[in-house]
Amino acid sequence: MKFISLLGATGSIGTQTLDIIRKNPDHYGLVAMTAGKNIELTRKIIAEFAPQFVSVQEKADCEQLQSEFPRTTLAYGVDGLIEAAVHHKADFVLNAVMGSVGLEPTLMAIEAGKTIGLANKETLVTAGHIVMEAAKRKQVSILPVDSEHSAIFQCLNGERTGTVSRLILTASGGSFRDLTRKELEQVTLQQALAHPNWSMGSKITIDSATMMNKGLEVIEAFWLFGIPYDQIEVVLHRESIIHSMVEYHDSSVIAQLGSPDMRVPIQYALSFPERLPLQAGEFLDLVKIGKLHFEEMDTERFPCLRFAYEAGKIGGSMPTVLNAANEVAVNQFLNGEISFLMIENLIEKALTHHQNIKYPDLRTIREVDSETRNYVHSLSL
């Protein structure tokens, strides 16, 4: 039995993780969880899974839930998030929260010696050097939950990274992959949220449409696998069947394939190094699919991907700026405050404005994150 602390239980990754726990009661138990403002769903999860510890975002929601579930320990805010990450009974922490708020609980879970399942890209994008050094020092495993990084992780299994010539990340192209730059000027939020292949949260779906999601994944891959940016490539693959590939220096390419179902990489992280049968999953039928398509990625069409490569190669505090500016800009688009193309404009201005800090510590990263958010907000006033 593996005991899970699930950070971000009411989000897309969180609810799919709960589905895996639900279908494998002999293998997994939920002992701690965090949620945001979806209190109705939080209430249902507590009633079904009976976790020992629950943290929510707001104090009032915490007090209300405590009155309803007196046997459950309740907390709220950042302190509650961290408390869930280091829960004494949890041996696996799945970080599925959105944004840079996921950084500190990841670091605290590492210090507590927990195995980490990482679905929070921003943790490594914002402070990859700090996180990976801490994981190495504490001898903690960080297992990727993103489909692309899970695919690479599986393709590297049993191989030596010194024999790798390229990591090849695949990208669906998002909601607007067939639109011209001119056509993007008029797109709506509803159109942006209609992803052709995957069922994801709103922020990730917008990031997929701008291709920032893939840019963040490039930076994440750099930290997870120690492969230089010049050896990390992105290709457009419309079907989302090949989730990523690894090319070796003997020209062999190993690819991981599967139906676009996030429960597969989530379950693989939870069960590693074993594989469990996927309950009620759709198995891949290549004959039915017939053809797979690949196209070169156009960084002029998708400038956010270019921003990510540039920020990653510069390093230092630049990836922190990239992530913070993107979070603010995407949130403004989701709130109807800016147009779709303004997202990339605000990110570019933030990157140009920032004076890079080469070796930022955690305090500096927090300061840069805050300053960047304030700057992007000021541009929209």
C-alpha cells in the first residue's frame, strides 16, 4: 500500500489521480490533500476517501469544512499546503497545483524525504537548480507526471544518458494550430479552451494554444534529464499518440505511444517501477488511427516557445520571469482583460525589462517572481 498526499486534488490532474486511487484501493490510499476554492468537490472527496488531513485556500472554507468533518484535520493557505506536503504518513507526494505556488511544498517534501510525482511544471522552471540539488542531496526521486516527460522517462529506462543525442518532445499545436497570425487577432476565450486532443485545466489549455506549455516542458526536461537545450527538440504531432521520443547516438529512436489519457502517466508515476493494469482505459489501435503526422515547429508562429528556449539558455532568473509573466498574462486573458496575442506581448516585455541574476537563491527567486507580476500588471493598467 502506498499512501498519497495529493496537492491540487480538485484540478484536472488531481481528479484523474483520485480516479486511479479509487480503482486501485489495494495499492493506494489518500492520506492528505489540498484544494483551492472548489469546496463542493472538496466536500465530496473527503466523504469518499476520508483523508486524515485536508487544506483549502480560504480560512472561512476551512472552518466550514471542519464543522462538517470533525474527524479530519483541516488547515488553509500556504502553511496548509506545506503541511500536506510533509504529512507524516504520506510516502508519495503528487504535486498537481497550478503555478509557482507549487515550489515551496515541493522543496519541503524533498527535505522530508518523500518521493515526488511532479505535475507542476513551474517548480522546475522557476527554481530547477535549487530543486534538483535538494533532490540529489536528500536522495529523493522526482518522477515526471506530464505525459511528455513520463514518455522520455520511460524511453530512457535502462539506457545511459551519455548515449542520448536528442530528446524529441511532441506538441499537438493546441486549439489554434491551423490559424494564421492574422486570424489569431480575433480568437475568443471559448475557442482557446477547446483543445483538440486533451482534457486539461483552463490555464494549461491556454498555454497549449500559445505553445508556452511546450516551452515550459523544454525547461523542465533540461532539469529532469540533464540534456542540453541544443539537444531538446519540439515537433508538431497532431494526433498526440507519440508522447515523446529519445534519439540515441547510434541513430536508434525509442518512442512511447498511447492514447491521449493523462491517467496513464499519472498511474505510471504512482506505480513505478511496476506497471498496473489501467482500469477502463482506451488501448491504442494503430490500425484504426492509420496515419501519424509530424511537422517542424515554427517559432515565428509560436514565439512563446522561442521565449522559453532563450530564457532557459540564459538561465539564472530569466525562467522565473518567463513563468511569472505568463501566469499573469494568461490569467488576464481568462478574465477577459486582454486579447490572446497580448499574452506573448506582455511576456516579451517582461523578459526584455528584466536584468538577469545569474545564481538566484530562493529568496531572490521569490522577489523576482513578485516584481515580474507587478510589472506585467502595470503594463495592463
